[in-house]
Amino acid sequence: MYGVILAGGSGTRFWPLSREEYPKQLLKIFGNQTLIQATFSRVSDLIPPEHLSIITNAQQAEQIRLQLSSLTTKPLFILEPAARNTAAAVGLAAMMLRKKDQDGTMVVFSADHYIRDNAALLRSLHLAEKVAEKGYLVTLGAKPTRPETAYGYTQEGKPLRDHPPAAVVQRFIEKPDRERAEQYCASGDTLWNTGIFAWRVSTILEEIKSFLPELAEGLRQIEADLGTAKEEETLQRIYPQLPSISIDYGVLEKSDRMAVIPTDMGWDDVGSWNALDHVLPRNDDGNIITGNVVNVGSEQCVIYGGKRLVAVVGLQDVVVADTEDATLVCAKEKAQDVREVVKVLKDRDNGDEHRVHRTVIRAWGSYTVLEEGKGYKIKRIVVNPGAKLSLQMHRKRSEHWVVVSGTARVTCGESVFTIQTNQSSFVPMGVKHRLENPTEEPLQLIEVQCGTYLGEDDITRYEDIYGRIKGSSKNREA
Amino acid sequence: MYGVILAGGSGTRFWPLSREEYPKQLLKIFGNQTLIQATFSRVSDLIPPEHLSIITNAQQAEQIRLQLSSLTTKPLFILEPAARNTAAAVGLAAMMLRKKDQDGTMVVFSADHYIRDNAALLRSLHLAEKVAEKGYLVTLGAKPTRPETAYGYTQEGKPLRDHPPAAVVQRFIEKPDRERAEQYCASGDTLWNTGIFAWRVSTILEEIKSFLPELAEGLRQIEADLGTAKEEETLQRIYPQLPSISIDYGVLEKSDRMAVIPTDMGWDDVGSWNALDHVLPRNDDGNIITGNVVNVGSEQCVIYGGKRLVAVVGLQDVVVADTEDATLVCAKEKAQDVREVVKVLKDRDNGDEHRVHRTVIRAWGSYTVLEEGKGYKIKRIVVNPGAKLSLQMHRKRSEHWVVVSGTARVTCGESVFTIQTNQSSFVPMGVKHRLENPTEEPLQLIEVQCGTYLGEDDITRYEDIYGRIKGSSKNREA
């Protein structure tokens, strides 16, 4: 059995906690693991890491790698050159698996779902494997616990007698209105469509060929060059041209080989801020509150604070999500409209609040932009023990470094020297330099940049232990 | 005619825009003047600055002086050693005026009211002076424009025939409930009590003697030492013991010498965030919005943003007030409860968000705390052209300075030197130092402090052009 994790979130629904370059799956929303970490632990009893692929873009792959860095066996990363929705992603993954194991069964997961009862999930996947081996496309259906209008539904048809409680799918239902959702909820045979699928590699590729011939043809062209010198070039050329359609709409709703397995696993998509109500514990006032928050008389609210102070007074059914550089205040019932905010931000000339956080995590540590003004920018830089930034140079800025904890080894031009807490160093414009933490303790320093242009793309890299010399334009920071 | 401005706000009602050390009167809420500046311009046609006193505490006096620094003639500052409510403040001011002009008339203003029609105010004050000369205690009454339950009311009695439309006061009414407020609003003879008063110095002192003999006795003791070497010591000793009561409750509601002048001047107390609705223009959605705000579908809201991004989605009748270090989100109808938040903050062991802003304004410029962490603190410091900080020393911290615009003259131990943009300097712990801006352009620098204790009170001053050597414990910064 193989697992494919779709991890291509766009970071809009949980903005400002999620960002374009830091979507929901990278966040700790429900506990002390991020969602991608939780997805990984969830399936690890069933599918070993070397049988797992993560399909995502290059930027998120870097972050996911960091979050999974404690694994001894690494999963395979499949990098989408562009986002083309789930049919193309599933097709690409299936086509790559076919090279390895023609008769394999693949399970498709989302990277950012909530599942309360993991054992129930695993039991269902065991069954799903058997049903998939019969040539079915299997979807897991969750018993609805409320008349949710934001989810799709699956109606059960004839039972598959050899594999109870599996059944053929009678029909798929798009997001219903409230009244119909209540009917489905009461019906007993209509389930939430979870987006967790299982099928044989050959079955899904056949069905793609039947219902999405254009996608099948594109995949065929990519397949022809897989493992050759042209692989990357072909993928870059063909993939962005593939039809952009969901696997549900493009294949599953049309196929007559669909089966569903009803599963009581406490599944939730948690697709927006108000959905946290269904999965996180509330206090006596019905509030979900984290962080530095003072509440005077608010009820039924979700208040996600951090280090900054947030005070809420007399609110009812409101979501407040606060980050260092942006605050969202949203009526719970309008939580879906958060994406409209992100659209507005994308269209603005200035500001990066839709794209990145003030703190950006890198393989070597992290940096936090503390302030940017005319002619200067201030960052706090944390370098992990033993880590080193690239040997680099900036054409348009100088950098002043003050160590506030730990020890830094600094390369500046021809000199290499060490500075300690309460010592500083200066890197003039145009001079090759490198920052390292040679110790076992984290290094923290304050960087004051001075210059006429302070964009992260003013960087020339000469050496980098994280392989960021090629295509450096994609890498926004040291 | 003399004016006394009561400027002792506690900064709770407009938190987080107002702070304990930066109350409402120091803010630009309605336009391009702060409220204290507006109060000054408002009365300057009638009362010259040298006839104006401002009664406030030392901390706020410093800020008010800065805001009024463009005036050629400075008002007199009367510093309250402690806040003892309005009866004591009015009594002290009256007693000081008696020294100057026994027969003078004094007008009492609040520093933080809104008045739309200034000409109407001045006309009423002209009349008030005449009525006061007859021995009345005069209060201006504003015609109610809505059934406000947060204000006190004054009912007109018998007209003063020689001075229309002045009348004797029939009675004072405490904050009414909604139903009674509606009756008063419709009655035609019941007015909002504005807290703008006029009376002869001798009259108010007589009435204080009648109704607040303990206050009168305390004032007498202070008066005895006024102008002597013991003045300050006596004030510090006696004033904090004076009865703490409002002039309204302690004197006016008991006196039978009260007159009221109905005035249609567009007065409002603007006592809390929701009251902005009555004085600021709304956009088509009924919102009042300033700053870096993205709104998707919110209506009837007050959104006070700044540089940070605030996004509001689908809100109704909510106030959002965002500052660098704290955000308030408040149901409009619960705006009075913002003071409860400030109470909670005062009781916390950590955090200064009730007391000061991240940016603190000083006579020499300003500083902004950008970040504080274990062992370090980062400030952006702006030094005005020609200004200089005190010659000072810190026992427990070093300071790294990086100039990001302008030129600094630095004294460090025995050396005096100049550093320019993109140059830095280091002040070791325990070394006397001074920072000056010798140029005509503002100087901006980033200070990284390193040390075990980083409180503003770790400062020993040796020379200071702003007179802050004495009682330096009161001055929290260089």
C-alpha cells in the first residue's frame, strides 16, 4: 500500500495564521503537532515513510521537509511546477507509482484534515485496500454529526456483501443548502465526503483516461521522459498546461466504479476559522482562547492570540486571529469570506501579509523582520546549533550584526572571526560574508540593514550547504 | 477672564489608543489637532494664554508642554501631586487665581471634549461672564440631540430676565435610564451638563467653604505657604489628603446659586469608543475607518487602525482599535467596559500596555521599543534637530547604536565623535555617554541594549538640558 499526501494549500482560509507560503498544514492548530506532522504519524502504522509521497510545490516542500526532519526515512517529494488542482496531482502521483509498482494500491490523503479516532481510520483503510483490489475507486465517508453546508456528501447504494460496511456509491451531492443538509444528516445513508481515497494505481489511471483524456495525454508525455535527462524540463513544460479540475468532479462523480466506506472516525475538514468550534474544547463561556488575551464578557468566540496583547469586550460569535503583522476580526458565520481579504491583499501594491509571516523559517534557523523603514530594515536572526547560512554578498546593502545570545563565527571578506553576546560586527556592501553558529546553543543576533534597496532578492550565493545555489531567484533569503 | 483646563485623564476609556501616561486629551481623535491643542485654540480668542492654567500631573504636563510648544506665550501649569478629583483641582486653581486677581472670573474646561460650533461656545461664555459677575455659579447646558444615558442633565428653572437665555438651575439629574433620557430629550428644558463652568473666584471659594469645609481648610493651609520656600513641600503633603470628590457632586448640586446657559454648540463628551459615531463622519456602510484596514462586508463599525494591517469581515456594531502592541475588539454597546480591560492589565505582573505606548515621546524626540527579549531590548530612537539626551550612565546594560538616518554626535567616556548613516558605536556598561543631533535634520538610530536588567530606571543622569536631574526616579527614560 502506498500513500499520497496532497499538500498544496493556498493559505487563504486560516489567514492571517496561514499564509501563501505557510498554509494550514504547516500550523499547529489542534495540538502540539502541525497538521502535516499529524497526518504523517496517523498513517505511519499502516504505510512506512518510504511508501509515502507528498505532492506540493517547491516552497512548501522546504517547510514540510523541515517539519519532518526528525524522521529517519524520508518520504518522497513530488514537486508540482504549478498548482493544477487534485486530478492532475493524483494523476502525476499515480503515474509515478506505476513505474514502481504497477499493481500497488494508493491511498490519497489531505495534509490538513482533523481526525479524532485514528484506529477507526486505519480499520477503514484496511477494508478500503481490499475493496480497491476488486477494482473499485473507494472513498471514505464520515457519518455527519451536524447539518454542514460547507461539505459535499456521498449517498450509499447497494452494499458490497463481501466487504461490509462498504457499499457502492449511489450518488455524490455538492454542498447542499441548510434544509437538505439536515435531511442528509438524518437519513443514515448519506455521508460526508472526506476526500480520503483508495484505489489501485491502474484503476485510477484507467478512469482518468476515460473521463479526462487530455490529462491522460499530458501524463503520458511526462511519463515518457521520467528518469531521463529531460524529466524536469518536460514536467515544467507540460504540467502547467494540464486541465485544472478536481479529482472528485473530473473523475469520481462520473465513474461507475465508486465505492464508499462509512467511517466513524471524528473527521472534520476544519475549512475555516469558525470550524474550530467543532474540534477544539471550549471554556465555560463557549470561547476557544489561546495566547495573550484579556476577555471581558465575550461568548462563543474564537480568539487566537500570540505574544501581542488582544483584549475582547462583549463580543458574540466573533473570530479574532492575531499575528505580529496582521489582525483578523471576523463574524463567525462569515468565516468563509476570509479568502476575500486575501484577494484584496494580493491586489495591493504594497505589503506581504498575504504571502509570508514576519518570522520566516529556514533550514538554518529563522529570521523575523522587526521593522522596515526608509533606508533600513531590522531583523532578529536565529541560527540553529551547527548551522550556517550561505556564503553570500549583497550589492545594495550593508549589515550590522549585534549578537544578543550565543556565539557567531563570521566570515567577512578574507577574515574569519568569532563574536560573542554583546559584541558586534559590520559587513560592508559588496563584501562576501557568511554567518555560522559553531556551538551547541542557539545563536541569536540583531541585524540592522542599511541601504537603498533591501529586498530579499539582493543576494548572490557562492556556497550553500542547503543546495540553494541553483535557481537562487526562488530563494528569498540567505 | 481666566481659564482653567482640567487635564487629568486616566487614559482608560480610549485604551489602547490612550494610555495611563498618554490619555485622550493628547490624542488626535477628531482632526489634525490633539484634543488639548483644540481646547487651547478654541478659547484663545477669548482668553489669552497667560490667563490660562492647566491643572494636571507632572507626567502629562511634560507631554502637554510638548504639544503646546509652538505657543509663544505659555500657559501656567498647576501640578497635582496626586489625583483628587475635580473639587480639589478647581479649588486649588481658584485659590491660586485669588492671589492674582481677587475679582476675576474663572472658566473651567475639560481638556478632552468635542465642540463643533466654537462661535456658539464663545457667545455663551460672554454671557456666562456677566451672569458669574452677579454671583452665580454658571454651567453651560447643551441641548440634547439624543437620549444619552451616559451624561448628567440639568433642568432649567426660572429665567434670569436680564441675561437671556440664562436661567437658574431647577435641579441636577444623574445619568438617567433610557426612558427618562428620552423624556428629558423631548422636554425642551432639560440640558446635558457639559462640565464647562464659569464663576467668580470668590464665589466658588465661598461655596467650597460652605459645602466642603475640609477641602477649604486644606486649601487654606496650602495658600499660607504659596510663594514661600515651603510651597512645594506643603502641596505634596496636604494635597493628597484632600477629599476626593467631584465639583458637581460636592458643590454644584448643593448650591442655590446655580445658573445654566443653554448652548447649541454641538458639544459631546465622547466618553468612549462608541461615542465616535456622534462626531465623526461615516462612510456608506456606516463605518468609521482609519489606517491600514481591509473591510469585507462590515457595517456600523469603528475601525481604528494604524500601520499594522487589520482585516474585518462581516462585523456589525463592533469597535476595533489597533496599536503596535495591543488590539482591542469590543462590541459597540459594551464600550464602557473597556475600563475593565485596563483594570485587568493593571493587576497583571507583566506588561505595560495599560501605561505606555511602544512609542514614548520626549522633549528631545522619541523612542520606540521594537522588541524585548531575554538579555536584550531593541529601540528605534529619533533625536530632533539640535536636541540632546542627558549625559548619563547605565549600570546594567551596554548599548549598540547604528545610525540609519542623519548624523549623531556621541560622547562616550572621554571621547566625543560623530557617526553618520550606516555607522555604529558602542557604549559599554558603566560608561558615561550622551547622544546629540548636531544637525538640522532628524537623527534616527537603532539601539540594541544588552544586559541582565533593561528597565528604564537604570539611568544615572549627570547633565540634562530638560531639567530632569532632580527626582530622576520619576523620569523613566533618557
